[in-house]
Amino acid sequence: MERKEGPVGAMPWRLAPCPEVREGSESQAPPTMAEGSGLISVDYEVFGKVQGVFFRKHTQAQGKKLGLVGWVQNTDYGTVQGQIQGPLIKVRQLQEWLQKTGSPKSHIDRAEFHNEKKIVHLEHSDFCIIK
């Protein structure tokens, strides 16, 4: 079966982020990871044998271990995609994990990262799996 790839960086298949997304709650103090830390948000997609090998579960666990927030989901064409938010150094650690480690039974061909941007506050309150 031939896998179709979406347009690079477009992620048109993305579902709504985690249900707990914060929609411009200006009246509340926005969460921060640490004073003085630069927060970033980045979208990702991982290619290879990444479905049916608990990749989402391990990604969520690794994200939480690093104190990050975001989401992860399977795509219809065999990849895993999501979004990571948190301090730059911690996001970079999860990016490296997504590129080189993954779940024990996965085989990563490549990981692509798009739409990296600085953010003032986190848009998620947890790291969730979208089913």
C-alpha cells in the first residue's frame, strides 16, 4: 500500500488540539514553565514504523517527563504528528528523542519540524494523545 504524504509543513489533516487548549484567557495569569525561560511551540511529524508500536504513548510519557505540553496523534497515512510547547532546551530534547529514539519497537525514518515560533504562554495544560 502506497502512503501519501501531505504538503510539507501544511499539516492539513490536523485535528483540533487537546480539549484543554486555552483560548485567549487574558483575565487569568497565563502558565509559564519557569521565569526567564523562552517558551516555543513547534509542530512535528515522524515517519517510519511509528504506528502500532506505542509511539504515541511513549511520546506523551517523554513529553511529560520533560515537563512539556502538547499533543500527539496518528495520521491516516502511517505517520505520527503533533505539537510540542515549552522551554526551548526541553523542546530540543524531545525533538532529538523523536528523531533518534522513539518507542522501543518503532523504526524512525525521519522526523520533520515546522511552524516553530516563540510563545508568551502555553496553549495547552497537558501532553495528550488525540485518538
